[in-house]
Amino acid sequence: MAVFRVEKNANYTTMCNYHLRDQTLSLKAKGLLSMLLSLPDTWHYSVRGLAAISLEGVDGILTALKELETHGYLERHQLRQPNGRLGQTEYVIFEKPRVQPCMDSPCTEKPDTVSPNTVPPDTITPAQRSKEGSSKEQLSTDEKAKTVSQPSRHRYGMYQNVLLSDEELQKLQTEFPADYQSRIERLSEYMASSGRHYKNHLATIRSWARRDSKQSKLPAYSHDNYRYKEGESL
């Protein structure tokens, strides 16, 4: 049987080992939480900052943060600027998971006190009843057709606010195979911080991609463009 020996020298980090023994956490989440607990209190937490000091990309960091939040080791608070606008996101890290208290209170509504039926006798003729039934059937058929034509959408992104159907997600993966997840997270973070909403999230991501492409094609500023040859003047 193999024996592992750990040689300790310096630069120790003292932390609670509760999360290391939590069998519901993945190894990635345990490692990220250990790194967060080892960082100084003055360190500026950001997703890109965490990715910069590790081999994980932004998508991997977001996945691990979401897992820690789901298990109660992390909370996010949206800060506000002095002018009232939404500011940066504050991450609160816990050594032990914080269990959310149940806020459901017993039902205190009064029992239903519907009075006896006082509707006058039915005066609808058989012809009117037949016409009304046909209209109801047509309305029911239209509602079913509308339900079938609208595919169900699933929630994506760190804030679970990007809605995409399976077909839309497949289109996104085909059009942006290298960074579709980052584009989803970009939209998710923007909507959460700004409070804005969009009718079609796939169309929004495509629109942003076209705008980024146009901006990348603009000529870069260079001093050479404003130099004059010898003998030339304005």
C-alpha cells in the first residue's frame, strides 16, 4: 500500500477543514474554497482575478463558485454606489456552509366562505349552447397549438437568468464553439448588475457579437499616421 508523506516548510495557512471533508463538494470546489480562505482580507475578489492566479479559466471558476453558492459556502451581495446605481458584486466566503432558514409561514388565510350558488336558471337555448361549445373547442385547440409551437427554455449563467431553448443553445455552440459559455456568463452578469431584461437572449448575444466584431476591425491609433515627411507642413 502506498504511503504519502508531506514535507512542510513554511508559509502555512490555517483554515477550517470542514469543507475538505464535505463529500458533497467536488475537488475543484474544495480547491477554490481553500485558495479563497488562504488569500488576505484585502485581496480584491473577482472572477478574472481568480482565473489569473490559477490554471482554471473563467468558465471553470464560475462553475466552482456556483457549486459553493449552492452548498452554502458563498453568498453574493450586489453593492450600490453613492448615487444609487448598482456597483460591484461582493462575495462573502464561509468556512462552514450557512443553511438558509425556512421563511415559509403557516397559512393564516380565512377559509373559503363562498356563498351558495345564486345564478339564475339556465336560459341558453340549445343552438346557443352548441355555438358556445364550438367556440370553446376552437379556443382550446388554438391554445394547444400555441403551447406546442413554443419550446421550453432552460436557465443558464451564473445568475440563472439567461433563457435558452435546446435548439437555441445548439445554435450558440455552433456559432461560437470556443467561447459560447463566456458569452452566456457575460449576458447573465450584465442583466444581474444592471437590472435590464431582453425578450430574446440568443438574439442579444448575437447582437453583442456583431458589435464586438465591428469594434475589433476599427484601425488602431498610431503616431505614424500623423507624421510628416521632411519639407511638408500644414
